[in-house]
Amino acid sequence: MSAQEQTAPNGWRVFHGTGGAPAAPPALPAPPPWRRFRGGPPRPVPPADPQAALRRMGPGDVTPQLGEEEIDIVNAALLLRRPLLITGPPGVGKSTLAYLISRELDLGRVLEWNIVSRTTLRDGLYAHDAMGRAQAIAAWRAGLRHAAAWDPDPDDAGQATDVNTADSQKPRQLPPLLGDFITLGPLGTALLPYDRPRVLLVDELDKSDIDLPNDLLHVLENGSYDVPELVRDAADTASVHTSDPGGRADVGDGRVECREFPVVVITSNGEREFPAAFRRRCLPLEMRTPSREQLLAMVEGHLGSRPQGTEDLVDLFVQRVQSGGTHSLDQLLSAVHMTTTGGFQADGDGRKLVEMLLRDLAKGR
């Protein structure tokens, strides 16, 4: 970033909330000294997943939903290398922001970690298929015994059959490698030493066990973690699976440390408060329900057009949100898509279906 850009109004921003794909990857601001990490060797970021982005943002242009204050908070998180803690009602685009950042900054495929009440920190870091490894070792030992039973007697020269001679010339099968049974989770993959930060979406953290936010503190602060199974292994380096389809990574001495701290987007529906120590490490961002104009543009962006009757449905949706109900954008998109399906009548029995699609989610039905 040039000195002229830094002195210009908002020249420190690298994210502008447009969601447009850049012609070339933009340069990111240098991290503060206390957020620099030493992981290596550097790895390239995998390409983006167009289908996942299509599901989240639709085929059209992305409608700017963030105000100037919200955009500043996102840029501050990028500059300070701190997680974003995004709160707001369901369906306002909290998760979509991760894809918006990834596309605008050309940061490749978004890693998703969906949280439930049983989720633990280890689920996000890595998984060890101990049972699969035990079965592979048993099969390998059985293969050794079988090969030993068929080896020709070296003192009985010339007596071995062609089959036995061929078997004896085959290389010995190597034992199963531990790394083949280790898979890094979304958080564990995001902390690999990429040359540009990965985007990690931690979705609905407020649904987690009460201990998970505290368990995350060390990893979010230090940008590193150990895989105990690999630490105890005799091999210096292990090739393990990652959360990217078909992806693998080399882990040295059982330790993973990032090179660029990932862009961590944590969403919460506000079902509970987080500990102060956790909140101190995050930058808070509250997302509000979009305006009528934004909703119309978002429907057009997702569906590629603005079908007849969209305005009426958006007005009904806004009316229900303003009356204090809990609604999501997905409900509005479903209602618009349903009413524009050929042959569907939005009056009579069809009206009841629209009412069901736009029901208040807080009422439990």
C-alpha cells in the first residue's frame, strides 16, 4: 500500500464490501508484530469453490449490506489478525460475509466448521482414525505371514515354481503410515502455513458446549497446535489429509503453525454470552436486518431476476420482521421462488403455503 493510499480517506481499507472478484489478488496489510507467526514452508491457497459461493451469494451481483462502520470493523480484523465475532438474527447474512471476504480478497476456498452442542476443539483441529489404522496394520501383518509362507527355500535352488519366483521378486509391502489416518479439521487446516490467509467460517458458536470458547483461546492466540499422535511417532514428517477435497499436507514433528493467521469469521445468533477472555480476542460486529431496498436487490441477486409479485412478498416480510417476529432471508427467497413456479396460485390454498413459508420461527412451528 502506497503512502498516498494510506493518507487518502479510508485508504487503509483493503475490503470494501462489494464482493467483486479482483483482477489480481490484492496486497494485505502487514500484521502487527505480536501477530506474526513462523510457520513454513509456505503453501499456496487452494482455488475457490464456485458452487459453494453460488449457494451462499447467488448468481447475480452481491448487494452491499454493510455500512461504513461495519466495513471498518472487518478491515480492522484483517489488519490486526483477529477473529470477527458476528451477531444478529438468523438469516441476515452472517455466514455469507465469510464468502464475501474470500471472493473480494481472492483467498480461495472457504473452510466451514459447523458447531453443534457436542463439538469439541479436537473436532476442529484433527481426527485420528485409530480403528482404521488398527485394521490396516492387521491386514499388513497378515500379508507378511502369507508372503513368508510362499517364499521359496533359498537352499533349494531351481526348485521354486515360476509363481513363487515372481512373488519373491516383489518388493516388501511397507507398513501403513500414521499420516494416512490423520485428517486435519477446518480449524486445523486453516492454521497450515499458507502464503495468504485462509478464510475459516465458525458457524453458530453459541450452540457449542460451554467450554469450547475457552478451549479456543490458546489456538486463536498462538496460531499453532500439536497433534499428539504425530509427536509420539518415530517419523520426523508425516503427510496427512486436510479438509480440502483431496488435499494433503506435510506436518513436521507433529506441530502445525500458521504463517498468515486465517480470517476467522465466527457467527452467533445471540443465544448466550461468551466469556470475557474470548470476547477480548475478537472484534464484535452486529449485523442488522436488511432494508426493503436491500431485500429486493438480494432477491434479484439470488434468483437472477425480480419476478412479478416480489415487492408484495418483501413488504409482507418486512412487516412481519418489524412486528417482532423471527424470520430469515431464506424464508423470503423460498416464498418468492415458490410463487413464481409455473402454475402456482398465490391466492386460496396457495396463500396458506406462503403463510407457512413466512411463519415466525420463534413460535416453534
